[in-house]
Amino acid sequence: MVNLRGTPRDSYAWSLMPRRLCGLTTRGARLTTVEDVTVIATEGLSKRFPKVTALDRLSVDVGPGVTGLVGANGAGKSTLIKILLGLSPATEGRAEVLGLDVARAGGAIRERVGYMPEHDCLPPDVSATEFVVHMARMSGLPPTAARERTADTLRHVGLYEERYRPIGGYSTGMKQRVKLAQALVHDPQLVFLDEPTNGLDPVGRDEMLGLIRRIHTDFGISVLVTSHLLGELERTCDHVVIIDGGKLLRSSSTRDFTQNTTTLAIEVTDSDDHPDGTRAVRDALHARGVTTHDGSGLPGAGHILLLTAEGEQTYDLVRDVVADLGLGLVRMEQRRHHIAEVFKDGDEQRKEAAVHGG
């Protein structure tokens, strides 16, 4: 087993030390307050392999809370985590984690950071308790403290009743929880979770997302979670960093990504007179000069019409049309942006650049 934690420390006093937040970011940074502290900072970070560039001059700051790192498979997410852990050197640029330079302080970073890898790496012939206690000991906790922390952590992730069973007999969801537990057992300041919902069914995915959220809300630990499933990040994260082809596409708060638009989403019932109520409303609105388009591609949407709200009169017009047709109005609401639209905008920009020889 590779020691990802750094050099073990023998004193139990380490486990009782108050958690510190670091305020140093990139060159020329100022000392910050707890409220605006930066836990991860990269500047011009690149990682090149002989035939591919995994990261291309990536500059981004990540603050406390739950941050989503999103990108398609091969976008550079796992490569970035390995660099931040000090396990893989960058080709150029620099990065800091909790104010520590990744090129010079990898061991110190791994003492303060938890890591949940994407791939299954658990020994099948030991129990969850044995494995997590072992990882706690590697982090420097003495035997008694390691056992106590393991019991508490396995209870938190929902494995307390199954803690003595061999891991080889666990379901995929239970194995993911073991990986999460070992990342948390040494009480880190920050955890890296690489595709934590990988292989889970919808129920298991929702439970894992709830656990991830509680890591910060209940224990004050910051989280960097990678995923290629955009909807997960909208529900879980405070901030989202999007990378594509190793380049930064956008970094902003989830609220900014999902802000309201001027587009109205309309859903109506059908009736005996109008078996297709959506079509009837669309035709009636078109007759009044209002352009609509289909919104069935929206997450959770059925037969939905989308139109631009010019003002309060648009709401009144929709209400009157629906009432005149004798239909029921299921919903009429401003729709919200979705993170997926950032990728669509990026694709359109690349196509436009290709057409113009950019």
C-alpha cells in the first residue's frame, strides 16, 4: 500500500490540533481572511506527455466549500489531482494547496489532504475496519485513536453495521463508502474525491452526494469533487470549475451558472377538446405573434414550451391563452441555465473559430 499521507507522526497531540486555514495563494498574493481564503491555486499549470497535453496553462483559484471539477473523460481532471497531491510533477507552471507549494511540499500536503481515487483499489480479504484503521495509522494516528476515528468515520458513511465483513463481498456502493471513509479518517482540511459516484445506481448516487455535502456542512472540510455528470454538481457544489481539453473553460459559483433567464418554461394539461394541449397553446401563441420552441430536452421536462418573456404582459398572455383553451396550467416559470450549456457554447465557439480559420 502506498502511503499517500506523508511521514507519520507519533504524537496524538497532532490529531487534537485546531484546523488551520491558509491564506496564501499565487505570487504577489495578500494574506486573506477566513471568508475569502484560497485552498487551491494554480498558475499557468501545464502537464504534457509525448503525444498529448493533459493540462494547458491552467490558472484557477478554489476557495473553501464544495467545489466541482467537471470535464469529459480525458479532460485532465485526474492529472490535476495527482499534481496537486505532489504525486506527479507539472511540466510548467506552479500550484499551491493550503498555501503549500506542490513541487516542494508534497508530503506536507498529503498529511493535510484526503484522497478518494476513482478506480477500485481495495484489498478484498480484509474488513472495512481493518483497512481504514491501517490508513489511519499511516496518517500518524496512534492505535487507540485510529480505532476510535475509524468507528466514527464508518458510522458517518453508513458502514458501521457492516464494518467487519471482508471488503470483497461488498457492493459497489459500499466499496465507494470505504474509499470515502479512508479519505476522511485522519480529519483532513481538504479532500479530493475523484468520480465518487462512478458505478452507482441512482439511489446510491443520491446517497453519496448527500454524504459529500455533509463533509463540508457538518465537519467544515473543503471538498474538490470531480465528475463528468453535470447535474450532480449543480445539486451538490458551491463552486464549479470546468476544464475541457486541459484548458479552463469557466470557473464561477454554481449560482452564477444556474441564474434565471428571461425564458419562460410552460407546461399544460391535455383535454378532450385538445388532446395535445402543448400543440394547442403553441398554435395559439404563434397566432398572436409569439415565437416558441420545444423544451423537451430540459432535465426533468416533458412536453414543455419555451418562450422569451418580454415583460409582465407575456405572463398575462400565456394565462389568457391557456384559460381560453380550457386547459390546466401545470407550470409557468423562468427557466434556469444549466452547466451543460457552457460546453455547448464552447463547442459553438470552436466550430466558429474553425470556420474562420481561428
